[in-house]
Amino acid sequence: MTDYDALQKQFQDFKSRNLSLNMERGQPANANFDLSLPILSAVDENNYTTDSGVDIRNYPGGILGLSEARELFCEQLNVESDEIMLGNNSSLEMMSRFLTWALLRGVNGSTKGWVNDSPKLIVTVPGYDRHFLLARELGFELVTVKMTGNGPDMDAVEKLVANDAAVKGIYFVPTYSNPTGDTISKDFAERLVKVKAAANDFTIFADDAYSVHHLQDNPTAAPNLLQMAKEAGSPNRVILFGSTSKVTFASGGLGLAGMSTDNIAYWSKAMSTGSIGPNKAEQWRHVLFLRKYPGGLKGLMQGHAKILKPKFDKVQEVLNRELGNHNLATWTDPRGGYFVSLDTIQPVASRVVELAKEAGLALTPTGATFPDGTDPENRNIRIAPTRPPLEEVELAMEIVACCIKLASAEASQA
Ligand SMILES: Cc1ncc(COP(=O)(O)O)c(C=O)c1O
């Protein structure tokens, strides 16, 4: 039997098992959610008044969120408690409101909204499909730069922003990026907060969705973009976003936005046009739950890591075992976050995803990690190992490896 025949047989064996595996989206596993189950009973008819005397049943409480919750969650974005604004259950919703406001009215320091300036946003590739969708549908032209092991390609960013006042900002994930798992280096972060921009209201929209999602016990601290911007004399340039979607319940918790106190004043005024304040009941039960959780937020994130790390280890183990010496693909080995990014050597990513589907494994559609859904090199595959149980991660990765070998063999024969 030739190698190709052996691969075909392995593929047919997977197919005959009528599998239904899914590694398409980065969702927590039920075991992750279970860590936060006490949230559901943290608030009852006896504790609806906060320490500072806010009755969570009534309107007063403010657009910024409960002080107790701001004090607790500022740690997640590595800002001070007066530098955080809380939102409802989704950071994407907050980002969408901020970007929409920027288009219509500008950011703090703009003379007018951006909408009539054919605004452009720099995004990193491979990147997060929902960033692309949101920014593009709002009308931004997306300009891509490569996500490197040190963060956005700063040579490219510096060139793009220097002479084009239509480049209004950069929208990216600074820590354990989706999908590469890369974190911006101190050097690149310095360059970014200090970048000489033609637009005087150039803004760094940093989606720090994975700021506390470490897989290692003693993680290296990521650069503090807001602190650096303050030190560089541009405190209003950075806006950080995050949420508890992968801390407690996905889409069932709090959105977070971190910024200078000057920006807090600007954005709270902007946001209060559309809301009297975010859901206080949700904030209060998060506070009560996390106060009791051993080790607080850090302890909870360590609990998540215990569940997630074996899955990420399994991805590496299978890829190394099956593809280690074949020169068919390269892949990242993240220290945190929710994804592994794999690049095939040959332009066969879409064929791999197609074959995997035939074998009963749903992967993120090819191109999702690029604006307009097209990977110009047809090489990138996002692997999302968090949701399936460990045994399924192993099987799914064996299928991925088999499909990469098969698709590469087909391409070599063609
Ligand atoms: C980088 C990034 N930002 C935001 C989100 C979604 O966040 P939220 O649930 O807070 O809207 C995700 C979810 O996968 C993500 O990967």
C-alpha cells in the first residue's frame, strides 16, 4: 500500500465512524461554566442592596457600573478602579457602541465624527472575524497588517498611520490574540502608543478579551498599554475592552472598557445618551460570587486553566506526533487565550476544512481569520480546542493531521 493509499484508508476509517465533532468556535466547556454556577444563587431577596447602599432594583447606580464591581474588575484590564466602565453582557456590544459613536461624533479630542472622512481601521491578520464584520459593516475600510509573534507588525503600522489622516485607529487583540495566541511585546507596545499619526485622534482599540486567560502558572505580565500611553503623554489614545464571557458565563456577564479618567468622562457622557446604566443585578451577583471564590478572579482563572491546559497540550502533542517531521504545517503554541493558529505549507487550508467536514469534524471556515472571509494564501486554520472534552480534542486533532497530509498529497499530485 502506498503512503497515499494508507492515508486514504485512515480517512475512510474516520468517515465510517459517523463522527460529529466541533472545533469551530472558541466557547468554554461546560466544566468551565460549572466553576461559576454559584452566581445563579448569589443574589436573592435578602441581598439586593450593595455595600455602598445602591438598591439594585432601582435606576440610580450610574452609567459606569457599581463601585464594588469596578473595584473588582479593574484588575482584569490592569487599570485603576476609576479607569473602568462596565457594560452589559458583551464587549462586542460595547465596541460597537464606541465605534458607532466615533463615526458619528468622534472620540475624545476629535473635532467631528469620522464618518465623512472615509475612515480606515488597521486590523491584524490572521485575526478575529467579528472585529472584521463589525468594523466593515459600520463602514470602515479595513487595512490589514500581519500579526507577528510580537504583536501587530509595527513597521507596517508606522508607515500606514504616518501620512494618512483617514487611518483613525487600530483594532486588535493585545494579549493571547485570536487566533495566534501572540501577545504584544513591550517594544511594540511602546512603539504603538507613541506612533506618529497623521490623524490627531488616532485611537488604539485594544480588545483585551484574553487578558487574564493564562495557561501557565506564572505568566509573564503583558505590557500595560494604558499606563504606557499615559507615560507617553497620550493617555486618551488607548481604549481597552474585555468581558467576563470566558470568566463566568459566555454572553451572560459583564462587558468592560478601560481608559483614562479623561476618557471616562467623555465616554460616560456619550454612553449615558443611550442608557441610564448597565445591569446592576448582574454586576452585584458577580461581586458576591467572586468575593467568595477562593483566590478571587485569579483563583477562578486558575480553575479555568486546569481544565483548558490539557486540551492545548493535547493539540501540541498530536500535531507534533503526526506532523512534526513532515514540513506540511507550522502552528502556534500559545501561553494563554482560546486558540491555536495553524498554517499549512501548501495553499490547502480550504481543502483541509472540507475534508475534515466530510470526516465529521467542523472547523472554523477558512478565510474567517481574514477580512471579507478570504485568506489570500489559503493557508490559515484556526483551531479552537476549548469546548470539546479532552478525548474528542485528541480525535479531532488526529483528523486535522490526517486531512492536512491528504490535502497536501493531493496538491503535490496535481
Ligand atoms: C478577541 C475576542 N473579542 C471578543 C469576543 C467576544 O466577547 P463578548 O462575549 O464579550 O462580546 C471574543 C469571543 O470569542 C473574542 O475572541
